[in-house]
Amino acid sequence: MSTSAHQHMIYDQWLFQLLNGEWHNALFDAIIPYWRSKYIWIPLYLFLVSFLWINWGKRGLVIIAFAAATIGVADFASSKIIKPLVERVRPCNDNNLTFEVRELVKCGGGYSFTSSHATNHFAIATFLSLVLGFLRKKWITWALIAWATSIAYGQVYVGVHYPLDVIAGAALGSFIGLSFELIYRRTTNGGRWMVDGGR
């Protein structure tokens, strides 16, 4: 390992120790383990599907299909390609750490880099914020990015990922989300049918 890479790992572990250990509080301890769970967001996913279907009918399903493909590719890239190549041990499974990891959820046996939670959520947040940009409501973009960021942060807080895992995952997911938005725009005439009347 090069000196530069070693320094990055030291900083990564130092920041992890702050976020997972020193900067914790009882409220976050109670909320974040549930907040970063995919199951708690099922009502949001159902709302988005209903919103697109009710407002744009079958054409709204095009966005849903692209969104599903975005998440599928993001998860595959993170879980099946990058993690097996890098093989970074999760902090909660790393016996070489010189400090104690606060495990707020079950650690799991998979690898750590990149965070699939961060990759998937930033992919869908980027895709939807760009596709739904025609609404010209900036709060949607900020809400989606804040949502993805909070879940990525939660992965570090509960002890299952290092900060670099979620930062890299966010970058990967954003790239995939942007790529699928570009494909969507090229194959749907820029989504103009939604602005021009939907159904």
C-alpha cells in the first residue's frame, strides 16, 4: 500500500470514529437504525409510483421502469463488481481497528466498499431530481439529495461502513443516475410529453 493510500485510510478511520463514536446521541441511536432501512421507505416508493401513474398514466410507467433499471444497475455495480474487487472489510468486522465500533444494527458478512445503500439512493435521487426537473420545484431536488445523504450518513453512524465507502458510493450512484437520465432523455424526446399533457 502506498503512503498516500495509507494516509487516506487513517483519515477515513479517524472520521469514522467521530461519526460512529464520539458524535452520537440518544435520539440518533433510536432513529437512524430504522431511517436507513429500505423497508421504512416502502410508503414513499408506493407514493411515487401512484403519483406518476395517476398524473401521466402509462407514460408515467416509463419513468418507473427507468428508475427500477437505475437502481438495478447501481446495486449490481456496487455489490457484484466493486465490492468483490476491492474486498474491504466492514468496520464492524475489522479486528485490526484500535478502537471500538458501535454496532447499532447487525453487521453482516459482505464487503464494505462501496456502500450499496449510498450507491442506490444517490442513483435514484439523481435520476428523479433530473427527470422531474420540469416541475421547476427546486425543493424536490434538495429533498431527494438530503434524503440520500442522510441514509449514506446513517450507514457510517450504525457502524457498517466507513465514510469513504459512502462517499464513493454517492459518486458512483450519482454518475449512474445521470447516465440513465441522459438515456431517458434521448429515448423519450426529452420527456416533453409530460410537459405537453402527459396521457
